Amino acid sequence: VQDDLGAPSIPGAWRTPFSRLVGEAGLVDRSAVADAVRLSGFGSGKKRVVFGTNSRDGAAAWFLFGPVSGLEDVRLFAGGMNAWRTHPNLPRTDNLPESGF
């Protein structure tokens, strides 16, 4: 969950801008979180790993797609995209699709 992850990113990842999940008052929009889960296929039994640009953004993603959405076994990639990019042998993609909402 981040507004600007940039490229490259992790293959199979999809982008959900944080601004679409939280309202103007800074409160979580639970219906928007549910829509993001439904439209992305995140709840379809696949491994659920979230990340952000950094650990803070990743923790927000874990909170929104774990406890807030009601999904179980959501995991956090610690260090986020910044940590992933420091490992030259990990796969990358320049195609980071939106989650669809």
C-alpha cells in the first residue's frame, strides 16, 4: 500500500494506493479495503504477502489487509521494496498493475 512504489517491483505484486483506503479525516474506509481485497483476488487462497516502499508503509498494508479486512495469515515482507531492491538476485518487474478499484 503506497502511492509511489516506482519501478521495478516484485513480480506478481499489485498496487493499491493508500489514499484510496483512508478517507479525508484519516479514518480507514472499510468498504474500500473490502473492495480492494475482492477486486485484487487477494482473498482467493493465494499466499498473502504485503509490502510498501518501507517498513512503515508495509505495516500499514498488513494492518489494512489483515485485521481490518478480516483475512487471516497475511504476512509482511519486512523492509519493503527498499529492502527487496538491495538484493540483486531477486526477481523484479517494471509492470506494477493497479488492484482494480
